[in-house]
Amino acid sequence: MKRCLSLLLVIMLLSMSVALGESTKKERIDSLGMAVETSFDYYGEMGFADSSILDVVYHEPFISVLVLQYYPIPYGKLIEMAYSDEYTEEEITDILSGEVIPAILIVTDADIDEAVSKVVNREYLTPKEPTELNKIDQYSYWYVPFEHNGFFESLDSSKEEDLKEIEKYDADIEKICEEFISDILNSEFYTPVDPEAGYVGQKISFESVDLDGNPVSTADLFSANQITMVNMWGTWCPNCLGEMDELAEIHKRLQEKGCGIVGIEFEYDFDKETIEYAKEVLASSGITYPNIRKPEEGADAVMDTIFDYPTTFMVDSEGKILTFPLVGMKLDLYEETVDKLLGR
């Protein structure tokens, strides 16, 4: 049953990509400052590509990113595998998790070298020379290609047969990247809008329960600290779990500054098994700061708008949001942001 659901999800996502690709209605992507007639889906002979919008990765400077992802398998073959009983879920997952990132689009008001250094934090990504495609106000649109041969680890460039395969993949990726650039240049451009700018000044305020079912209010939790780091997470979120050990250490250092952390956990079902697992996660990481359940829909205006995890807010003693939220695992920015707010 689990395999069927997973394969169904793959098919649905890919089918949605095709449907979006057929649409001619222009879609506004405010964080990029673009109105496009394509969903950035591409189909080559050796593989297919789609994209993901990382929204605003950094606010000061402004850096928004569109990532092109290439999967080294023809789209039709993947659909065939999804419907066939000959392939396991693991085999399909391995293919989808082995994607190449041939290029990204960076929209920024910063120096491009600075922007690339902040965005490209993966050792296996080697950026080539960026190309400026457009400029709107103080924002420049940069196309950044990457070296990608190293991704095809199963192919040996010293063997003639494998070298021919690599050349085929290179040609396929080059063609798709050309289409990617063309679609970008054919977009309508306007001043990018930071989707998270409206959070600053709003208040997080609600009543909930902790993981033991005890009632708790954010007003009481926040009033205990000069600044509280509100970390939203879930046990199903790999990045959330990946930062837990470090958050325990950050909490110790923040306490020395009169600050603290409050975890707000989101789960699709707070059943007994999930709650016990959450407690195990916190205990194994040495986390002692309060963790409470995300409130029911409608209980807090800010909480109702959070769909990315982890997301971290900095609030004052009354729960007022002081800065842009940090979306994703941003261990290098948590304490730095608190120190700036403290004037250190």
C-alpha cells in the first residue's frame, strides 16, 4: 500500500508538471519579479527537467533563487516504471534523488559573487561564469550554470562507451538550459517583492498545549526572554531533525544573553506514537527549551501562513516579530540575527 501511494504521488507530480507546461496563462512569481508563460518543465531525449522556487533565500541582501533540476531518465520511461510492477519503490526513488542541478537563476541586489557564495553551499556544485540576463531597478537577474559531469558516477569517462553516454547527457542538458534561458528572457519583468516582508511587526500570540498536554500560552513563554527564537519544526522534516543537536547548544548560549528558544511543532496527527517519537528526538538532542503544538487553524494569523519547515522567527517579549523569518536550516544565522537585535 505504501509503495502504491508513493508511486501515485510521483505520477501526480509529473502529470501536474505536464499540465502546467501546457498552460499559456502568464503566472506571476513575485519573489523573482517575473511573469512567465511556462512552468519551467523541459523534456529531452536522455532526461527531463523541472524547477523549484526557493523564494527569498536571504533578505539583506535580497537573494531569490530558481533552481533547474535535471533527472537523467526520459520522462516516458519514468512513467512506465511507475506503472510497472517490475521496479521497486527504491529504484524509482534512487532515480529521482539522483538529479543534476545544471543551472540556477539568482535575482539579487547584491554583488553576484557574494550571492553565489551564499547560495551555493554544496560541495558537489561548482559554478561556472555567471551571465547577467536582465536588470530591474537595483535587482539583477543572473544565470549561473554548474559543472555536472561528476553526477554521473556510474559512468566512467575513461571508457569510450561511457564517454559517449556522458556526451549525450551533456548535449541534452545544454539544450534544456538553452530553453531555460529563453523562457527567462521571454518573461515579463517587474520589481521583485519579498513575500515575507509583511511578517515584521506582526505578533505571534496563541494558547496551546505542550507535548505532555499541559496548557501553555506564548505570552507567558515570550515574556521570560528579551528575545525568543521561535523554531517551527516537525518530526517528518529531515532539515528540522538535522539541526536539533546544534539548537540545543545555541539555546545554552542564548540563555546567557537573556534570550531563549521556543519550539512549535507541526504534525499531521498528534497521535501517541508521534508524540513519543517527538519527545525521543528532543531528549536525544539534549533540548530543554519548551516545545508546544502548533495551534489549530484560525488561532494565530502568522501560524496559518507557515508551510515551509523549519521556519524560525525572532520575537520580542510581547511576541512581536522583529526580523524576516529564516526559512530552512540556517544554523549560521540564528545567533548572528539575535546578536544584531541585541546591538552586539
